Amino acid sequence: MLVRQRRGTRGQWRNPARGGSAPTILNGSGNGITLASGNTLTGLILGNSSGPDVSGTSFGTLTVDSVSINSTGQAISLVTGAFAGTGFTLYYVFGRP
């Protein structure tokens, strides 16, 4: 997943182009996203994964903007960190076949 890409020799960063549909992240054999330290999630949809859709331990601060989780499994597993952001939606449906 491309989050940011380096441009030029001065180490400048640019965000990917916006528009169109938000990417959907699914993983049939593990976590949807495993956090490291100082993470930002922007403009994406997390669906069913065999592990948690977002997982992290000692992850620092997780900043979220325009993220939806639509899951029938475990949506979030966060241990030791901070959560900040806007535009976060969690759709959780249990007992669905």
C-alpha cells in the first residue's frame, strides 16, 4: 500500500493522488494492518481479516482520518498507545453467516 512517496533529491514527501474510491484492505491470513510507531491512516476501508483489522502494541500515536472498518471479525486490537483523529467509522456486524 502506497502511503507516501519520496520525490526529488531533497527528501521531500508527497501524498498520493486523491479521488476515486478508497482502497479496501483485507487479509485472509493475518492482520489487516499491523502498526509500528507513529502511524497515520487516511482515506481507506478495512474489511474482514483473519486477525484484527488494525493491530498494534506500543504503537505510539495512531492518527486516523476518513477510515471505515466494516468487519464481522475482530476490528481493533490496540495495546499501549494513543488514538487521535476524525472521520473514523466502525461498522461491526456479529452473528452474520
